[in-house]
Amino acid sequence: LIGRCVNDGFYKYAIKLFDRMMETEILVENDCDCFNLGFEELVKEELISVNLESLALHILYADYQIEVPERRAQSLFLYFTIPFFKDIRIEKMLSLGAEELPGLPDFWDSWLALLNHQNGDTAGRLLKEAVIYHKGNDGILDVARLAYQGHPALYLEAMEHFKNIGDGSRELQVGLEALEKIENKYRIRSEIALNTADAAVRIGEISYVEMC
């Protein structure tokens, strides 16, 4: 029903149905024990069959359509606090419905700005995916320089990009830059150091290996 609402343009009804679904709990009686099961638990226990990815994408699409541009990015991000949204790729919703999504260039700018100031693995993943989709792999380094304090792993992604295209010198430079900026408390810094040493070996810059 939610899918039909989205396909027919009844976006507000789709959101209302989803909210009702998430609020509903089923009372279970087991001998003398009683407990409640929520929607996700019903799916996990295979008591109902729902394609959670499709559901999540339809809700993100509906929310995008009804929210004003100023609140659109924040509203969509809030859905990623729901467990089964955490691995959803937001670009999959772009061609989902019958209508085009308005204001996409402005949305991507506000989406990137929002994610730059969010911590956590989910925000980091969304930020990486948004950069690649919106700016290509070359844009990862630009975003890493802006968001490294909250998402230091972006520097590692930038190094991996230059390694994949065979630019070891650039990979080494990015690694050294990251080691200067990222605090020692992050475990990812050790991984960056090892990868930087590996890049130094590959291009014959042995003097950097011991330091790394």
C-alpha cells in the first residue's frame, strides 16, 4: 500500500502509513509470559515478509517530495537512525517514483554540508557515497580535507582512489597530509600510516617508510 501511495503521488499518506506501521506493536502470549513485538522484530522473526530496502527507499522518496528544501536534508537524515535504513544507498531512490525529484543540485549541496558535521559510521558512509555520486572519486580528497575531524576514514578512501589509478606519488602525499592532520587517538591513523608506508615502498621513497 505504501508503494502504491508513492507511485500514485500520495506522499503524505505514505508517510502516515509508515509512521503507523512503526508505532504498531503486537502482543504475544507465550504460556505465562507476555511481550510485545515491533515491526522490525516481526520481520526478523519471519512472522511477516517485507522487503525492507524497498520500503525504506519509498519512504525516503516520499519524504523528499513533501519536505521544503530548507529541511529536506535534515528530514531524510533522521530516517537513518532507524536500524534497517543504515545500509540504504540514497542514490537508489533518485529514479524510484513517477515524478522527478525537484531541486537536486541544491539538495546535494545541503546533504554534503549536513553530513560534514555528523559523526558516526552511517554518516561517514553516506558522505562517501554522496561525494562519489555528486563529484566523482576525485572529490573524496576535497571532502576529506573538510570533514577529516569527524570522518578521518575519508583520507583512506582518497588514498585508495589514487592507488587504484596508479598514482603512487599522489597516494603518498595524501597519506603524509593525513598523518599531519589526524589525531593519534584514531585507530584509522595507524592504517593510514601503514598504507602510506606501502605507497612509499612502491615508488622508491624509502626514507618515509620508517617514519610511517
